[in-house]
Amino acid sequence: MIENQTKTGLALALDDWRALINDDWRSLAIALYMVLVGYGVLVGIPVISTAWVTKLGFSEIEVGRVAGMDLGGLSAGAIVTAWVINYVNRKLLVLTGITLAVFANGMCLEYVDYNSVLWLRFLAGFGSGIYTAVAVATFGMSVRPALAYNLMLFSFAFSQALEMRILPNLSMNGIYWVFIGCFLATLPFLGWVQSYPKNVNIQKNNPDTSTAKYGVYIPWICLLAIFMTYINIGGYWTYIELAALDDNTNPKLVSEVLVWASLCSLLGCLFATLLSNRFGLLRPLLVALVTMATGVGMLAFGINEPRFLVSVFTFSLLWVFTDVYQMGSLANFDYGGHYAAYLPAAQGLGQIVGPNIAASLLAANLGYQSVFIMCWCAAMTAMLIYWILHRYLRAKYPSVADAS
């Protein structure tokens, strides 16, 4: 019996991969590259935050503001893109995003004072938000969006580890040049981007898979929960390295842990796929958020090397783990990828709120312990939102409540 179930699960997995490959592989390939570049600041923010302090002389409070502006720009750009993505040529959107991001990063090479960098990072984030929203929407339109998102997040493990390894060895201008080069490298493959969705009326033709069946508010509830999750991620990921160094944790250990913990994302993607096939998306997500909150909240009692190790490895494992489930859950109510374009917006908005709340707590001399308590509260709030949603779906749409 177990063997038959295993074969069935493997057969289903193979069917999913065949369906994904049968999509336009070129558009998926360029979308995969674009999300890795577009989220480059988000995943590399601990190293970039430290560089702003050590190389430009920003204070820990100013770092929170600058990080928030960059990732808030990501949110604003994604929101604008989501409004127009079905009506404007997507190649033009990508080109616009590249132009803004390259221009703003280029200006950061010349202007290094706090006020200039603050607004230039917002502009860079805005361009990146346009660029990233198009890429994420491409995954949302896949015939197997949850699997496509899993592939995307699996790739993050390598890009994140690469950033953690390379960026600390560069000057501040060197970091900006890396981002400029990565955006410009998209141009030869711009033709691979789909100009318009294949069928903008796909939801009307398939009402059983559209948001109309469940109510348009459910995708917004999912996006709200993603926003809360990213308040936690933004606050924690911006300040974890600075907090550890402030408590006199070995700097070399901190650097090495951030690199190797990034590879935990690989395990997160693997476990997420295996568990979702058995338990669906929402139930493992609830457990993952509680565990993530515990790993973050434990630092409120102070940072030593064992706690730092446990917290960072837990966070890195579950960050991608939760994102697989969050994006997959949204995809169940978003046939066609419209709401997927709002994903960078929800993430970026959380990333501007989280670091700014953290910066305000530090400005009030409440210390890093208060930052980690705030992060714990945000993660638990996201868990409660998903728990209420899961209870509602089990009562009205039980097949969707435990869908994978």
C-alpha cells in the first residue's frame, strides 16, 4: 500500500515537471534569472546593511531607513506594475525597470551622503519592483505555479549564498556595479519575455479556477499574511549581523554562518515539496511560522554563539519553506498570475515596515532585544491569519483547504 502511494506520488510529481517543462521554457528561464536579480537586495540585505555602516559611515538607525526605502521602492514598483501588467507590453515594463535601477545604482556611485542615498535607493527599488513583478507574474501564469515558485525559491539558496560570499569582499561601489551588471545582462534576452499574457480572459473561461468562486478577498488575505511575514523577515534579516556583532559574536563565525545557513534553503524547498504532497500547503505553513517565530524570538534573551547558530539556521531553513507555501497558497486562488504581480509589493512593503519599526525601536534605546520581539509578533500574526483562513476554507471548501 505504501509502495503504491509512493509510486502515485512520484507519478504526480513527474506529471507536474512535464507540465512545467511544456510551458514556454524561455520565458520561465528569463523570469527565473530576473527574480534572482530583482530580489538581490532583499536576500543580501545583511551584508549590504553592514557595508552601509562600515564603508559609508551610516548609523544603525540610518541603515534601517535606507533598507526600508530600497525595499519600499520594490513594493511601490510592483504595485504600479500589477495595475498595468495586463494592458502594457511586458517587454517595455522590463526595459523601464532596468533603466531606473541602472540609473539609480549608477548615481549611488557618485552620491554617498545619507539623504541622497535614501532617495536613490527608493528609485533603485522602484525599478527593481517593476522588473521583479513581471518575472513573478510569469511564474504565476505557469500551468504548475506552486512548482514554478518552488523552483524559483530553490534557486534563491544558491544566489543568496553567492551574495553572502562575494559582496563582503567588494567596495560599496563594487556592490553597486554588481547590481548594474546583472540588470544589464537581461537586455540580450529581452525577447524571451512574453509581451502579453497568453489569454487575459482565461479566468472568465474557467470560472471554477478563478477567484470568483472563492471571493476576491481571499487573495488579499494571503497577501496581508505575506506582508506580516515580511515585517518579521525585514526586521530580522536587516539587523541580524549587526546585532550579533554588537554582542561581540566572532565576526568570522557570523560571516561563515550567514553563507552556510543560506544553503538551508535547499532543504527548505525539498521538505516543502514532500510535506505539501502529504499535508497540503496551509497546515505545514502554520507549523513553519510558529517555529520561525520561536527561532527569532529566542534572541530577545540575548545573543551568544549557540543561540545565533540555532536562530540563523532555523530562519534560513524556514524563510524559503514558508515562501513556498505562501506563494503556492496564493496561486490556488490566482489562476492567471494577476495577484502574483502583487507578491513583490507585499514583500517589499513588509521589508520597509520591518526595518523602520526596528530602527525606531533602536532610536528609542530599546536595544536589539526589542527588535526580535517585534519580529516574533509579526510572524505570529501571520500564523493567526493563516490559521483563521484554514478554518474558514475547511468549513466551506475542504478540498482547497488542504490543496497542495
